[in-house]
Amino acid sequence: MNATAEFRKQGWDPVQAAILAKIQPALTAELERTAQPEKKASPEVQALVDLVSLYETKFPEICYTKGGSRARKAMDYVLRGDVIGAGVDRYGNDVWLVAGQKCSKRGNWCDCKDVGAPTILNYGKLCFHRLAIALKTNWKGDKNPALLAYLQKITEDARGAYVDILIERDYDYHGEGNRARVAGYWCHGMSQHERLVPQDVIAATLPQFQWAFGEMGWGLADLPMKLPGTTDYYYRIAKGSDLLLSESIFWHRGRTWRMEDRERMRRLQLVELAAHLEEWINAPISIPLNNYEARRITELRQRMKEESMQAAEVWAALPEALQAAFLENGENDNAY
Ligand SMILES: [Zn+2]
């Protein structure tokens, strides 16, 4: 018994050594089964990491005294899509928005407060903003030809002024970053959106969307619209639209139809409530109602009974002009 001898050599008594030798294969198998596969960066991320190392070697001055470097910090912003082209300055130099800070690569300027950033002959100030532009413009990772080809096809065929791209989003549960996949589209004349089969779905990063939209001359026309379920969103795009495709807009939590419906309902209820505050609480209802209306009114009255003080207080606190507007409104479409 080789394994037993091995454990005895480690100082276990014979019985313990025999037990350990017996459970060893099962333990090894279990460890192998539950082992975390080593996280491998995608080729495009690796390409960026290589560029960062190159800059760190070339310009050791960009390293922070507390560790890390401006290039490494810049990399995070590039990957997140927080490096956005913003036209040219009055001298025709490129202008970028990096983490909300305006700066230029060719113009050699950035007005940020990074006093520790080195200024290098021919390169200018190497703060992380300008390093981010350098990384972004020397990187191929934001090119996604499959994404561009698909978007071009659907927008060329599309009727109407805009197209809704169906995008599946996964939230950043495990610190791997938000992820997005183009899964189909809708445009005018279609009764429902067309959904790609799973193997044709196109995974894309925010920098890749920024690149593709830039190539097409199309842009986001509205905030993302959340669809029922957990992953689906519509991203409405239109030609020439220039809603800034920033992180906070692209990953916006999304408007929902239910949200809008609820708001509309609340406005209606407030009008009714304001117009008939007293009657609502006290009077019997003597008009025929359908089931839906009856249920709504019962609910509303119940809530008003419970919160009557609050409702009255709110009403009293309203400016007179607003009270008048509510009352008038209530009378105009008053069916009671
Ligand atoms: Zn800067």
C-alpha cells in the first residue's frame, strides 16, 4: 500500500494512515470537480493588458507611488467604454471625454488636476485621461465586425425612422462586468420583434457598440426600454441621433411600460381624489360600475380611509391654482 506508507512517513499512525489512503482518491476527485477554472482574459482584453505593460516599460514615470499605474487605471476606463470621441477643438485637434474629463491626444492637453503626471517630450502630459486615449486608439478590441454587419443589415432594410435593437443584458453578479448581447430587432411594419437563434446572438462590449454606431452614423435615440423578464431591453436607434453613448446611459436600468402605466394611473387617481375628496370617503356609490371600476374604487376608498388624514393634508397643502386645475379637470371628464 503505497499511499498508506506515504501517510505513515508523514507521521500518521497506521490506522489513520490507512483511512487517509482510502479517502484520498475521493477527496482528489472532489477537489478536481469543484476547482475554479483559471480565469483567462479574452484576447481583446489581453491585447490591452499588453499595451499597458508596453507603456509602463516605456514611461516608468506614469506609475503611482502607491502602486499601480496611470496606464492601468486608464485601461479600466477603456474597457468600460468611458472613453468617448467628442469631435475636435478649434485647432482641429481630437477631443475626447475620458471619465467626464475633456482632453486631446494630438492637442497635447488635459486640464485635469493630476499634478503628479509626468510631461514627456513629444507626448505631453501623461495623465490617465490621455493615456486612455492612447490605449483606445492603439487597440483593436473595440472593433466588432459581426456586430457592425448585423446592425448595418437591419438598419438598411428598416422602414421608418428608427429601429429597436433587442439587447439581452446580464447584470454584474460576479464582478465580471455587465454584458450585452444583440439578440434581434424590431422596426415599423413588424408585428413583433425578430429574435436570433441562440447561436447567432452577438456578444458585444460598450466600446464595440460605440465603434459600430460611429461607423454607421446612427446613435441611441432614447434611454433603454426594459421589457418583461430579466434580460431583455430595447435600444432605440436612429440615424444621426447623438445621445451620448456613455456608461450610465447604456447601462441605464431602463424605463418600463409598467412604470409609465403606473404613473398615468396615479395622475388619474389624484384627479379623481382631489375632485371628490369628501364624497369619496362618505357617500354611497349609486351609479352602475363594471367589475374593474368597482374593484378600483373599492381599493381606492379603502386606501383613502386608511390614509384619509394624509390625503386631506396633501390636498390642503396644494397651491390654490393646482387645486383649481384638478377640480376643473375632474369636472370635464366627470362621469359621476
Ligand atoms: Zn488628465
